[in-house]
Amino acid sequence: MSDAMTIGVFFKQARKNHGFKQDQFSGIIDRRTVGRFERGEQNLGTDKLIECLERMGINFGEFMSELNHAQMGLTHSIPVYDWDDLRLKRRTALKHVNYDIGTHEDAFALEMIDHSMIGETDAIPVGAFLIVEPAEDANNDELVIVRKGSEHFCRRVSGEYRKPDNPRFGDIKGGRIIGRVIGVTWTSAL
């Protein structure tokens, strides 16, 4: 039953990260079955697993791919924060994304919420997760998270300016860099 336990534990992580309770899968499986599956005491058929994942808005293929990476030790879980919470010292994760091992232990993710970084040659679409490592400075052409007033933006460093890739969005002169974008992932948050 070790495979069932591994899949069950990963399912539990996804369920909690999406704010679901065990009893929210009624009509598919009952609460006791969810608990036994998460503890590795019972297998769950693929069709039932897919239905439960779909209820949470998780694609089965992405779930299995991320499970494989987690089993091989190639990824670890990074918290996703709300942009508005960046001003807080203590933040609560909305959910988690799995990303490559080797990122800084304080790394966090932000979900892209506008089209500011869709340009002629590069594109970070709405819904992509920016993987950010805390930093206070960056080199020209690096993507950063910058604070201007009480707001935070994703921009590219260009001298004293922080520029969007999309010219319809405004440049920011100065602003405080709070992190460097070290990667982007398009996988579902688990």
C-alpha cells in the first residue's frame, strides 16, 4: 500500500492547499473513505480520484506529474502569497506550488494577475506563478517584484526604471525591490 499512501498524502496536501474539507467530496466518496485514502489504508480508483481532483479544479495529468517529481525529490513546495499580503511580515499561504529543488528556503510564489509582462519576445501570462527569491537589488534586464507606495508590481530592471514588457503598462522610477523572479511555472497549484 505504499503507493496508495504516497498518492493519498499528496492528495491531502492538495486538498488542504485548496481549502477543501474531507466531507466536500460527497456524491463521489464519503468522508471516511477520504480519510482512509489519505492515510494509505485504502486505494481509490482512478475514476474517483479524477472526479475528486476535478472538484478541486486540479488537472489529473498535472497532479500525477507533480507527484512524480515530488517522489523523485526534484521539487519542493513553495507558498503562494497574495500580492496585497507582501507588505505584511507574516503572510498566510493561499496554496502551494511545487518547484525545483535549489531555490532559496525563503522563496515564495505570486500568481500573475495582469498582462504587464506580455511583450513582443517574452510572455508571462495571467495565471502563471512567479517564483521569487527575496532580494533588495538586481541587475539590468532581471525580472523583479518592486514596491511603489503600498502596491507591488512585476517589472524588468532598466537602470533606475522598472519597466513592463507590455508598453500599455507604466514604467516605475525607483521603487523598492523586494525580490528577484528566478522562475515561472504554469502548473496547477496543489
